Amino acid sequence: MTTDDHARALLIRWMPAVFVLIWATGFIVARYGMPHAPPFTFLLYRYLLSIVCFGMWIAVARVRWPQTGIEWLHLGATGALMHAGYLGGVWAAVKGGMGSGLSALIVGIQPVLTAIWLSVTGTAASRVSGRQWLGLLMGFGGLVLVVWRKLTQGQAGDHVTAVNLSWAVFALLCITAGTLYQKRFVKPCDVRTANTIQLLAAALVTIPLALLEPEAFRWNAQSAGAMAWSVRGLTLGGSSLLYLLIQRGAAASVTSLMYLVPPTTAVMAWLLFAEPVTLTTVIGIGITALGVGLVVRPGAALNR
């Protein structure tokens, strides 16, 4: 194995861990930026700035764009679901007063929904094994333990309404459908052009929603910092890694990584905001990690 091959193998091995770390910062960014901006306007700026960054990267690298209209159509569909639908739903739910614990728990059902869908509609080779079902259920149980304190005690101003609950469920359905759709229909192509097309579709969907928001975007150090990380870290980094992981792995295995996001966020909140981490949280993190390990362990029944 050459040095380049070794470096590539090392990068692939650490991709899931890096993805979880980046994706977990989403709620941290929301805590910084959401008090100063309406959700869809913030996301629209994020999409447009990300498109500019990807466009410059593509121009410098002279990357080839997808050549057929059907490829653009499939990428656009995943962008509308996984960017506009998922992010819009989560941010609208949080802006509407839903606590991060409950919103994380609702979206955290995604791996179970994905597994159910694959078990009902997939081929024998793509269905979820008994061991993976055990891992999925353990991961969800650990996730409940991690967010249990927030669910039972809540935070100041947290409340659940039909509207913000609907947004959270909408986000769950969008990220689940988008992941399955991409795995089924999107052909492998350069991640930079793929992400740009997805973001263009997301921006088109988000524009009318942003125009309907009465609240103004207030630029300050917090909102600018949240925007900068949203573009560079979450979109250019996290979304690109998610695209690559879905292309390389089985859907249930990839989505099971989402179980690790709320525990990682809890640790980050402890480090950044001194939010307490209880023994129950630590136990939940351990159970979640063990469950995810059962799902992604080599030898599973899913295609790889």
C-alpha cells in the first residue's frame, strides 16, 4: 500500500467520527444564531453563501458537473428534502419554542424509520438483521436517556405546540426520505457539484418561506459567527461528509450515526456552556455508542 492509499484509507476510517462531531455543532450554532434571526432567512443566507463557496472551489478545481437532466433532478430532490426540509423543519421547531432535547429525540427516530422501510421494501441483501435491530433499539434507548433531563425538566421558555411539533416531525420525514432517495437514485458524482445543485434546490424552496417572515435578520458577532460556521463547517464540511457516507455505506448504517449526534452535542454544551452532564447522560452515551457499534459492525446483512 502506497502512502497515498494509506492516507485515503485513514481518511475513510475517520469520516464517520468527523461527521458526528461536525453535525453535533448544529444545535450549538442554533443557540448562538437563532435569537437574532428568523429561521428561513438564516438558512437562505446559509445556502446562498455556501453556493458561492462551492462555486469558487469548483471553478478552481475545474470539476465536471453532472451531464444529464435526470441527475440534476435527483440531486435537486435530495437537496429539497435534506437541506430545505430537514433544516427548515428543525430550525422552525426550535425557533417556535421547542427545546433542543425534544427536537433531537424526534429527529433521532430516523434510523428506526429507515430500518422499518428497508425491512418492508428492501431486497433480502439490504434488509436489517436481528443484530442491527437490537443496535437500533439500544441506540434509541440511549438517546432517550441522554435527553431525558431536558424532556422532564425542560428549559426556560420551552414549550410544545401543534405547530412546532409538526415542524419537527416534518424534519424527521424529510431527512429519512432524503437519505433513502439519495441512496436509491443519486449516482456517485463529485461531492462539490452535487452539494451545489442540492443547495440551489434548497434555496429555491426556501425563498418564498423567507419572504413571509416578518422578523428582520440582526447582524452581530453572534449571528455572523453562527453563519460562518454554518457555511464552512456544517454545509461545506458536514453535508459533504453525509453525501459521501450515504454513497459509500448502507442506509441504516449511515443513519444510525445520527444517534451519536445528541450525546456529542450534550458533551459540547457541557464544555461550552457548563450545562451539567449527569450519570444518566453518561450511561445513555455508552448505550448509544454500543448500539451504533452493533449496527455498523462489519458482517452486517446490509450492502456495503
